[in-house]
Amino acid sequence: MDERLTFIRSDGATTMVDRREARVIAEALWELGLLAGAATAAASIAAAIKTSPYLREPVRFTEREGEALRRASDGCVRWSAG
């Protein structure tokens, strides 16, 4: 069973992360607090983590969530070109 999550940014870039990395990114997003898109991106990741791997869809992020996601995942993941 694959426990990895797929993240897709609004520009089409993708990455796959394991559950532990996803939790670290979600926690970093919560710490960003009021930065636009941080809370919604964190909530999307948290929901995906709780979803059974058989039912899990890729986590898609909006342009608004992009800066928060970039900050939270910096150094944690490598994004493929979109």
C-alpha cells in the first residue's frame, strides 16, 4: 500500500511525499498563520493524510496557496517542472 501523497501546484509542478513529510509541511503551514492560503493548504494536506490511500486523490493547491506552500515545503521536497 502506497502511503505517499501527491501534491500538485497551480503551475502544474508536482511532488510526492510520504505521510511524515506531509505532516511536517502541514505543521509549517499552520505556523505561517495568517499568510494567505496557509490555513487552507494545511487543511487540504491534513484531510488527505486522513483519507485511505485507496481513496486518496492528489492534493491540488491554488495559486493563492502557492507562496505559503513554497515557504512550508522549502528544503523538504523537490518539485518537478509543471
